[in-house]
Amino acid sequence: MARLGKITEITSQVGFFIGSFAHRLREVEVGTKPLPTALFTHPSQAMLPPLFIEAWSYCSALSTVEQVDNWCRTYSIELSKSIYAGKAELLDIARTQVRGFESS
């Protein structure tokens, strides 16, 4: 998609994925939807470490912003308002995760 210059679609889809996957992880974390027990040798392994979801969301959003910058340089894609807006949405996701760290 990056080679085709569809950076705004990438940022939009990644933002949606981060939100959806974080929601799924929270369901697992509070026990509303258990993880498959076949994945673990001991039940305690099914627990997520404290702030794992926030850390994962933060890192995923920032690494996507960095990758977008790399693609724009590599494929000579001009940064448009929509690309800046997509990056801003991802940075906002990362920023809101930092609030989770601060309140813990």
C-alpha cells in the first residue's frame, strides 16, 4: 500500500487495529473472554503484565508513525494534510497511553 502512496489508508487501518486489538486484550485481561488454555503450560501464564496493553498500543502507534516517515522518504511521497492528520491520530493514541502510565 505504501508503494501505491496509500499512506492515509495505512494510518487509518493501523489506528483501527490498535484500538480493536487493545479492546480484545482488555477483554482477556478482565476475564470476559479467556485465552485458549492450549497456549499455556500453566494458568498463571494467561495473565497480562501490568500496563502491557498501554505499552503495546504506545509502541505500535509510534513505530507506525516512524514507518510512515520512512515510506514517505523511500517512495518520495509528499506529506499532505491527510498524511499529517493520520500521523496525528496515531500520536494521539500514543499520548493517551502515556496518561495510563502516569495514573498507575
